[in-house]
Amino acid sequence: MREQACITRPRWHFALQKGWINDPNGLVWFHGKYHLYFQCNPHSNQWDKMHWGHAVSQDLIHWEEYQPVLFPEEIYENDQRGGCFSGSVIEHEGRLYAFYTAVARDAESGLIRSQQCLAWSDDGYQFKKYQKNPIIPESPSGSSDFRDPKVIFHKDRWQMLVGGTSGSASDMTSHGRIYLYHSKDLTHWEYDGILYEGEDGEGTMFECPDLFELNGKWIITASPMNRTDFLPTVYMVGALSFKNCLFCKEGSGTLDFGPHYYASQTYHDRYGHLLSIAWLGGWEWMPWIEDHGPSETEGYRGLMSCPRLLSIRKDGRLEMKPIRPIEMTGDLCVRKIPMNGSLEIASANTGKQSLYLHGQISRKKSVRSISFTFRDDGGHMISLTLDFLFGNIIRDYHRADPWSRSGVKIYQAEIEGKEEIPFDIIYDGNALEICLFEGDYHVTSMLYPTKSNLRISLESKGGGCSLSWEEAREPGREVQNLGE
């Protein structure tokens, strides 16, 4: 029998008051507010019959939930295992345009069919579906795994990316694909070709593709299904020719080493900064998902991440820095960690507090490793180890909680010579986001302590360290009524 978890709704991560939530489907500044759209089932904690949910914010941290904007009510999307799947939103000439995948079962063949569709809104709260949907009726390969349109504007026309596969997402010999289309008017789309196709081991299907430019480099991000190293969201950096439908990959990496950072999407804030948001959750086909956790006892499943500011380094590596969810108090703590010793730096009541830590570790060259440990009073724990000897980040979740099964994962990282380790930790309800080296590496997890306190400690092996940090915390969030 599983233990009853001590959990609370998050304060800084958006979650539905009731129901299932997954991919973000567009975040846009419109009419003086941020509008967030996302996949949801407002009637159940289970995934089925997808709607597009809606929330509004002034600061990207505190959200007000509104009624869904897209309902699976048309014949081309009205299926119990279908609905209005993921996509994106753009603003054009004072109107919002939502591009989404409609999924339903074909009446003649009985097979699932995925088609790209369009809806628009003049106020952000009510959308009207295009009468001539679908705007793209079928995949170039004929596969039903054809979804998640991402639309951007480049030079004189609109560009659309759609995720796909060379065969089937369930076929382990298939390769993920990203298709490219273009349009002059947002309603009539022409197929350009395969912009990117993965290699062996990179996944059988690319979900939720995204495309953006930073400092003259183009970056593609996607969430691969069945990737051999289990990374949930990856990026490719390179040169791109829309005219020739050609992407030349120059480098690649992951947005997050954690198990719960999926379907990342970018957007611009009101000042023009490029930010990213993702779903904190996972699918049953992922090997680390034992169960979706006990949040269903409070009526919801799934969260959105805190926003992250994107930039690119000179060597082509993508960086993401977390947006602070709360202002610091200005009180700086300074401590030393002895050789082969540990130090508890903070604790939080899991039912009452959200915690943000910002700090820096200075290590001696003799230090072989530094470990962050997150332990509840019930004996459950996760740890994150920086192995400076071999240049690895080691994620140990084998004692995390009764709902996880991700075990130990080792990822290579360029940390061997680093003596200064800046870090940010956001612990909020059942969300844990860790940022290291000012945005170089992230580890994001759903965390379900089974007792009331979560304790955060650091351990140093091979030598001593000095540590300075500051913290801020807020009480847990109470559920509010839906907006009108």
C-alpha cells in the first residue's frame, strides 16, 4: 500500500484547478496580458478528448484560469482518443491565430487521422474555427503521427513546422521527422519538404517542434519519442535555408537532464526577450513513469514550468536562465563545507511553503564531486551529483518516491575544470527545477515528498568548498475561482 503524500498545489507553476494538463500550445502578449494556451482535459485527471485550456497573467508567475477556448466538437476532431491536439498561437494585425492538430477516427477505414487546423480570436478568450478546416489534410508520408504545428513569420511569409515520423512512432526502426510548409495568408499552405530527419537513436517521432533564431543561428527544438538516452527535450543548432528546405546541423544538446521537462515552446515577452515554457509531466510510454503521482487527490495532474530566458553562447550551446519567481530578501548566508562533509542549507514545509534558492559554490581543485540532495522526513530522496573527475552529471532517483522509477542516469557535461558553480533551485508544491552554471544545465522533476519537510543539503568529496546563497519563500497557494 502506498503512503499518502504530503503535497500542495504550486504557487509559481501554473496548474489546473481540476483536470489533466499537458503541452503548452502558445503563450502570447495580447491586449495588455499574457495568454497561455495548453492541452487539457477539464473533465478528468486522465488524458483523453483534448481541449485547449486558457490562463492569463501579468507577470508570467501568477496565473488566473479561464474557460477552455477550443473544444473537440467538430467531426474531424470528435474522438474519445483524439480532440484538439497541440499547436501554436501567433498574433497578426490585432487578431490571434491558433494552429492545432485535429485528431479523429476515419469513418471508412477506422484508422486515426491527424489534420492541421486553424481558429482565430479577436479577444483571446473566444475562438472561431476556420470553416474550411483542415488547412493541411494529411501527412506527406501518410502516417497518422503528424502533429503539433508551430508557426513563425520570416521575411515575407509564414513558415510552419509539423512533427512526424518516417514510419510509425511505435516502430523502433522509424526516424523522427520535422516537415516544413509556407503560406502567404495563413489559410493556404504549401509543402516544402522534410526540414530535419533524426538519426538512429534520436527518436521515432518528433513531438512539439519549435524553431527560432538567436545571434544568426537557427535552433530547432523537439520532444522525441523513444529516444535511446531518454532525454525529453532536445535542440539542434545550425544554418537554415527556407528556400531550399535545408537545415545543416552544427551542434546539438538537451534543454533539460531531468525526466519531466517536455514539449518546450518559445515565445517573446512584452519587451522582446525570448523565453521558454514546458510541461512538467510525462507519458506512460516513458520508462521512468511508474505513475502520475498523487496530485490527483487534489483534483489535478500536470504543471507548467517556470519561464526561462534563452540565449546562445559563442560555441553554439543554448543557455536558459530561470526567471526569478520572487524577489530575494538580500540576506546572504556564507558557509564552508568540509572535505567529505555535508551541510543542510534549507528546508521547506511541503504543505505550506514554496522556496527559491540562488547561490554559488567555490570548490578547491581537489574536490572530486559535489552532490545536491533533496530528502523528505520519510526517507525518500533524490540526488544530483557533479562529477568533476569524469565530467558527468549523475541523476539518482532510485529512492525518489513511490511514484517514480527512473533510477540512476549519467550524462556527460563539460564541467571538469569549473571551480565556480552558480546554482538556482526552485521548489514549489510538487515541482523541482534546478539550474546550474548560469543556465548551462537544468534538471527538472516532479517531486512528491511523503512527509511534511523537504531538506536540501550539499556534500563535497575530495576537498572542501565555500558556499554563499540567499533564499526567498512564500506560503502555498490557495485555489481561486475561475475568471469570468
